Amino acid sequence: MKPSARHNSTGRNGDNTRMSGDEKLRRWAIALSILGLVVSIYLIWVKFHPKDAFCAGVGDCEAVNTSIYSEFYGIPIAVFGAATYAVMLGLLLFEKRAAFLQEWGSVGVFCLALAGTLYSAYLTYLELWVIHKICPYCVISAITITTLLVLSIFRIRRYL
């Protein structure tokens, strides 16, 4: 099967009555990318307004987001997260509009999700074993990027 092949069921009149499995996965990935982007933007805001973090008594957003590990060369880590989610969202949204992205967009999402998951694992390690505080929004982001990785694996299986 070619990587660009899409399977849609058609009804009696030739209209699409059901989405393909790949389209469902793509839509879930779009929703998760939006969630990750919103969480990352909130974490950027928290970085600059640490006293206003809303953690609802769960974890310690302020401690995590003011730690020395919350920045890379003076840039808040959440900026990199927001950029990653934004690029993934762009790849997913424009996947059907550009021939190159039809062929390689899902691979790009996979690569970003893999890098993001590995980095999130490192940050989670820091939260648990170095900072000894948990940021619930960081946990949401870690779960989101890991779920995007799983979805992207199912989407790129056509290349295997």
C-alpha cells in the first residue's frame, strides 16, 4: 500500500459515510495538539506570573516553573513545548493540502512526538527525583505528547 493511500467507505450515493481509521487518528491528534498548545501557553503565562498559578491544591506549579530546569538559555521550556505542539498542529492541519505533507506529514508528527516524549520523560524525572515537586500541567503535557506519539505510530505503520 502506498503511503498516500486513504481508505474511506462510501455510501450508496458515493458520499463518504465513514471516516477512515487514519482520518480518525488524525483528528484525535489535532485535538491533542490543540490541548498541548493551550497547556503550554498557560505554562508560559505561569512562568511570568508564578504567584497566579492555578494548581487547585495539586502539586506545586510555582516550584517547578521557577526552578533552574524551567529554562534553556533563558527561554522557558514551555515555549519549546508550545512551538512543538504548534508545528505538529500545522502539519496535521495542512496534511491534506500539500502533496509533500500527504506523504511525510505523519512522519514529521512522529519525529516531533518522539523527541517531545523523550524530553518530557527527562523533565518528569527532574520533577520526581530532583525538584521533588509536581506540576499537574506538566503532567498533562507529558501525557498529551506521549499519546500523540502512540497515535503517530499507528499512523506511520503504513511505512513499515
